Amino acid sequence: MSARGNLVVGQSGGPTAVVNASLVAVIQEALRHEAIGEIDGMRFGALGLLQEDLVDLRRVSREILEDLRRTPSAALGTSRVDLGDDDVERIMRTLKAREIRYFLYIGGNGSAATALRLHRLAADLRYDLHAIAIPKTIDNDLVETDHCPGHPSVARWLGVSVREAGLDTEAIGTADPVKVVETMGRHTGWVAASTALARQREGEAPHLIYLPERPFATQQFLADVERVHRERGHVLIAAAEGLVDERGQFLA
Amino acid sequence: MSARGNLVVGQSGGPTAVVNASLVAVIQEALRHEAIGEIDGMRFGALGLLQEDLVDLRRVSREILEDLRRTPSAALGTSRVDLGDDDVERIMRTLKAREIRYFLYIGGNGSAATALRLHRLAADLRYDLHAIAIPKTIDNDLVETDHCPGHPSVARWLGVSVREAGLDTEAIGTADPVKVVETMGRHTGWVAASTALARQREGEAPHLIYLPERPFATQQFLADVERVHRERGHVLIAAAEGLVDERGQFLA
């Protein structure tokens, strides 16, 4: 870190239990660096820069930051905007006019792509900008990360909920013996796989898990369900949203 | 309570967080009465009597009963069966053959109806039977009860979840400003109304609640949503499953 300048930070995409913890970490680290002048937050993600709707994060008290670290949802507000080239250029003009050298964006794949576009445009313009994407997504699908901060809370919630749903299905197996839980996770199976985390004994839910990393075969699925139903009288299935068939076509 | 005889208890319909607490209460109370001989549990509701699949509840230890009191789901297993007249007569023959004078059924509307049918058939046959329905339902819609035991846990869960969903909707109101949470509750609004229980300040979710006790008017609904969206930028709506239009037709 070398260039003197201001910093702007934003949150983007679906809020998770920990995006405010990432925001607090950015503010606390930024406060330690003399090269950084203003520390501003974008209201509702990139919209905050397009509409110059920013909040002064240096004025947030230490006590509020401590509370914010443990508060779910996204304190700055988030958005899902498809930025056109015009938008990106307008954001770059705002960054330059405000002497912002640090652009930090907490989000998923889309936010990382936005940071990359700003980085490339700044390089073309020979403007010294540090554009940094901070992983947020629950999907745990960002390469170069050990795990994404949004993933563990989702994994914990799904593990417990699927175990509960399994106990319900076991109790009422005579009437509603088959339950399917569809999980998020985009093209990866991390979220679907996490439904198994609260299993405590052999035979507990989920009994079958289908991940996008392997093609879904309908006949095999039906045979699997029939086998578990015969053995246990009830079946709980976890299916990832990104399931594809043998030809790579999405199932849902 | 006068007639000497055996007791049978069952659980029916969807399990809740507290149907096992009701079961434990039945066992513990029954243990105190000398008029009661065997205390048996029906496996999977009335199916347990049809198939003579019963478990001896006198053999369950005091320690297990204490644990069971706080364990969700339905320990005996439940069912949803439409009993024909033949089934009811077969159950009555089993009750008589086993000298069962106490039939206790933990469940909702269907279970109460089953207990009533057995009561009437026993009266016709001049068989001394105490057929007792124990309220379970989350819907809180059984008359003559102050509240149904299944309702408070659902109310608590929905209150917290709708508040969380409201914080999410507020954070991402620029992209997904309107969210509808459909609740259970059959023909009553108790469950939908309970979504408001965790509100802590003016303007928190849910912003609009629609109950079956009043007809749903589409134009008014659209005007309500538009007004809240104009005021707050986001809207969270709780809608009961039993909503009807002005002609009394179900909406879903």
C-alpha cells in the first residue's frame, strides 16, 4: 500500500450473516493506515457511487462498530445492478474527482467482476487504483479462497434444519415419506453437501445428496429413492440448485 | 374417571415442537391412576390400532420421559389416514378385546373428529370408553382452547424469521423490494398474525398482514403495497394460506 488517497467500500448482492463483519474489518484496518484519508461507504452498492450517495465511516463510533460486527444483514444496503460501460466510466470519474485510490467491494462473483473492470479501466487510464473484491458468497465457489465468509453460517443453518426436517419426515413417514430440500450453491455442491453436517447417527437425514459436480441420472435417482424408502420408510433428499443432466443441461 | 381399564395414546398429523411434551404428560398422569392398567402407545397414530402395533409406555424410564419432554418431532410416529367406517369398527373391536377404556389422541381437527367417532360408536354399543382429543395444531384454531400447544413455537419461529427476512429485504430493497411470506393456519389468521411478534420498532417487517377473517381485495392490496414501497423502499407481506376473496373463494 503506497498511494495516498481516499477509500470507498460497498456491499453487494444478497446479504449474509457476516457481511457486516467484513465491513467492520475494512474500516478498522483502514483506520490504521496514514495513507488513507476519507473512509466512505457506498449506499446500496455501486448505486452509491453512481448517485454519489456515500456515508462517512470515520464518524462511526467504536461501540457501534463492535455491535455491527455481530449484526446480520448489510448495514450499507446492497444492490444487484448490471453496470454498463457508461456506468463504469461514470464511477471512474467519481473515483478520480474524489481522489479515491482504494475501492473495496464486498460481494460475490458479480462484485468481483466489477472490481476487475474498474482495475482494468484504471490501468488503461494510468490512474493508481487498488480495486479489491472481498469474498462474501454463501456458495463457497470463489477460487483462491479457503472458504467464503458467508458459507459457514449457511452450512450451520442448513445442517440443523435438514436434521429437523428429517426427524419430521421420520415421524410422518406413513403419510409424507419423501421430502426434497433444494439448496442454493450455484454451480457447486458445497451448500448441498453441508446439509449432512448435523448428522449424529447412521441413517439420519439427508439420506441422499445430489451435487452439480456429477451429472444427475433420473433412473439412478429413482432407484436410490426406492432403496432408501424400502430400508427406512422415509427419504430426505438434498438437491443442489445447479444440478445438470448427462448433457450438461440444467434441471431447474 | 371411574372405569377400570387400559389406556392407549397416539400422535397424529404433522409433528410439532411439543407433541412429545403432551405425550409425556399423558403417561405421567396415567401412572398416577390405579384405575388404569396398561399404558400403550399407538405406532403411527390410528395405524397402530389397525395393525395392533403398540408399545408399552410403562416401561419407559423416568429419565427418558424427562428427555422426551424437550424433544421435538413425534416419538410414536404419526400418520394421516382417512378412516372408513370399517376401520373405526375394527379399532373399536381392538379396544374392546384389549379392554382399553381410555383412548387419547394428540392431534388436530382430524384427530378430534376420530375421537368423536369412537365416542359415538362406543355410546351406541354401550361400551364405557373415554375418547379424548388432545389439541396439538399449530393453527390455534380449535374452539374451547385458550391456545393450542403447537402454536407458540411456530409463532416464535415465524416472528424471528420474518424479522430477519425484513432486514434482508431492507438491505437489498433496490433489487428485490417486495417479499411475500405465506404462512400456514388453515382458515384462521393466528399464524400469519404471529409474524408481527418480533417487531421492535416502527416500520419493521411485516409491513402488511392479510388474514382469512377478512376478504382479500386485490385492488386494495396493490394500493397497500404501492404505499408502503413509496414510504420505505421495500415491503414485506405476510399472507395466510386460507385467504379468500369477496365471494369466499380460496385464493390459493
